[in-house]
Amino acid sequence: MQDQTTLLGMADRIKRVEVRRAQSAICNLQSAIVREKGCNVAGDDLIQKIERARDAYREEQDRARREIAEVETLVRQSSNEVDKLGQREMSVSNRVRDLEVNLDKYSKEEIKNFFSAAQEVQMRLQIMRAQLEQVQGRRDMLKARQTQIGEVIDLLEDVVGAVGGGGASTPSSDENDTATLIAGIIQSQENERLRISLQMHDGPAQSMSNLVLRAEICQRLIDRDLDQARSELTGLKTAINTTLQDTRRFIFDLRPMTLDDLGLVPTLRRYTTQLGEKSNLEINLMIQNLEQRLPSHYEVTIFRFIQEALNNVVRHANANQVRLLLDVTGNTLQILIEDDGSGFHVNEVLANANARKNMGIAGMRQQVEALLRGEFGIESALGRGTRIAATIPMP
């Protein structure tokens, strides 16, 4: 609790200092605007600097919002674990009290096992309570930081609004198109970062948290029960090897080395083979008229698009077969992914902006339309599988 109070105090002090800095900087900017207007000098560069600062704070606010959501998940998980361990400790304590009253009914080995189990539960409970306090303190500090950033953004908005009212020119159609494209690219990047953060949280982060917990238990057992410590270390070694293999697979999913060395086609063949074996899914890959290498950003984006589509099949479709077709006709690359899974109502999923499946579809659309200037389509119905198609102009 003391650490949590310290963190909150630090966050509050940081907030006050940063807001004062922002207010001071904005006052300086306003003074500069007045000077520039007085000197009849265009303030476009200054306005752009203010807008860049505002946009940077908005990105930081989005990052803080995503991190808060992740920490909230950790808080819920840790709270549930503490509750379970508390109930288990109560049960073990009752058994120990019964043992103390009826010592003559138990053997020395049973007494030793009872007390060892009680100590282990108590150690786990203490560790989880400390972990819960840490993540709660982290959450509160992030929320304070988010509030602080919001205040800074509001101040910058006021300045931009005041300056913009002084005769800013209306953006042209080309400028609007460029802004829309840039916004789409940024959104696509943010969706990809969100996908990676969710996978990191559900995979390696959880595994490593468990490893730390087991290592702390081993450390406490060394001075108390060497046999149990050895047993726990054996289990820890197995868990570390499993986590290492999972991390290597995660690294391959993030950026397969074969994509840079050999290109898109060999990488897709290897990826579909491994995914099919791992998920017990028959993936029929057909590639036509695509012998040449594509620019790096094309290959990466196309691979990400197909990877997300196949991951959605594995996670949601309950399918037995998938057909994946890449066909180059003229100056166009056609991509088709079809599965025989359970299907879904497309409109209902797209209407739920917070659903993970919707985030996957939105990410694929952004990859095709914003990054590759292509066309994206999806069809699905309950019991009839799903069909995803993309038409991409060749570079």
C-alpha cells in the first residue's frame, strides 16, 4: 500500500509539472502568434508545429488507453487468483488445525506434507497479493497520466482553434485525400500494434509471469525442503523450454526471416504447412503466375493480410478445410481465402466496434485499401463458411 501511495503521489506531481509546462509553452506560442501577426508574417509553420504537438499527445493518449485496458485485465486476473488462493489457504488452515488437534491420527510424513502445502499456499498468496498491488498502482498511475495528457490536448486544441479562426485556408481535395490515406495507414499500424500487444499479453507475458512466480517459490523452498525445491525446479525447466518454443513461434509470426531471404511464396508455403499441422487444418495453397519477387512492403503487407485471415479461421471458424488462392492476371493480384467453417453474420460483427473479430476484419481492410490501394470484400453466412477476397494492383 505504501508503494501504491508513493506511485500515486509521483503521478500527481508529474501531472502538475507537465500541465504547467504545457501551459507555459502554449503561452509562449500565443505570444509568438501575436508577434507574427504584428509583423505580417504567415503563421502556417507555427500552426503546423502546434498541430504536430497535439497529434503526438493524442497518440500518447491512445497508447495509455490501450495499456490501461491491458493492466485492467491483469488486475482482474490477479484479483481472481488472490481470491482462489485465499479460499485455498482457508481450507488448508482448517486442515492444519484439525491436524494439530488430532496429531495421533496422522503419520510424520502426512504432517510434513500438510505443513509444506500450507507454506506453499501462503507463499503463493503473498506473492500474488504483492503482484496485485503493483498492477493496481501501475493502473492508477496510467489513469493519472491519461488525465494529464487530456488536459494538455485540450489546451493545444484551444490554441489551434484560436489560430485557425484567424483566416486559415481551406484544405484542397488532394490534401484531404492525402490526409485520409495517412489516417488510414496510421490506423492500420495501430490495429497491428494492438493485435501484437494482445498476443503478447495472452502468450509470452502470461508465461513469463508464471515463470517468475515459480522461480520465487523455488527460492523460498531451497532453505526449507530441498526435495520439493528440486521437483519445482524440474517443472520450472520444462515451463521455460515451453515458453522458449512459444516465443520463437511468436517471433516467426511477427517477422518470418524467410520473407526477407526467399520472398512471399516460399514463406507462405512454410507458414501454411506449419499452421495446418499445428491446428489440424487442411490448407490448400494455390499460387498462379507469381514467380517474381514483389517490393518488400508489398510482400510484408500481403503476408500479414493472409496471416490474419488464416488466424481468424483457426480462432473462430471451426473449419476443416481452407482454400487459399493467389493469382496474378495482367496488372492485378487476386487473393481468395475460403473456409468450410461455421460462418457468421458479417453486419452484426462489423457493427460491434470492440469485438476482436471486427478488429481483425478492420485490420485486413486497412492493409488492402490503405496500404496497397486495393479492394477488399468479405462474405459469410451461418453454416456456409466465409469467403475473403482482395484485389491488389501490382507495383
